[in-house]
Amino acid sequence: MSKDEKDFLEFARKRLNQGTENLDPDTRHKLISMRNRALDIRESKSWFPQWAPLPVMSLLTATLFIILVYTKPGSVPKLDTGLEDLEILASVDQLELYEDLEFYDWLANENYEAG
């Protein structure tokens, strides 16, 4: 607080106290009791203790940690990179085999049905 603010508060406190000195004792007693009740209410605003959110937050954090660590992610589908096709195109020797692949498939099925 700056010096001006402190001076203003001290001046206001003195002026207010001067006003209460001129009051009758019954009114002064009522004002003092109202002031004390207001201060009590201000000090105990909440029935909920200040430390109460800590266990709740700890439990939530632990639960989140367990979920993240112990759950397995879903299977990711494999992407077709086309490396098999690239391997076929790169090998010149076996290219004739792949050109007649339908024939070899037909031949295998015919021998299987004949046998």
C-alpha cells in the first residue's frame, strides 16, 4: 500500500470512530455486534474446507494416469506402401513369371480338381 492510501485509511478510521463516540451506548453496542457478525461471516464464507479439493484432484490425476498408461490404443490399419510392387518391377528376371501368373493359377486349380 502506498503512503497516500495508508493516510486515507487512517483518516477514515478516525472520522468513523469519532462518529461512534457521539452515539448512545445501545446503538454503539448494536453496531459493534453487527460488525463482529460481518467479520465472522467474512472469515467463514464457505462450509467447504480449503484442503478438500486436493484429494479429489489427486484421485482424478491418478485415474487419468492409470487410464493413459494401461490402456492399449486401437490397432492402426497398415498402409499399403506398394513396396511389393516395387520389388516385382525392380527384378527383371522374374517378370515373365508374373506376366503368366493367371496361367499358373489356372494350372494349379486344374491339377487339384483332376487329382
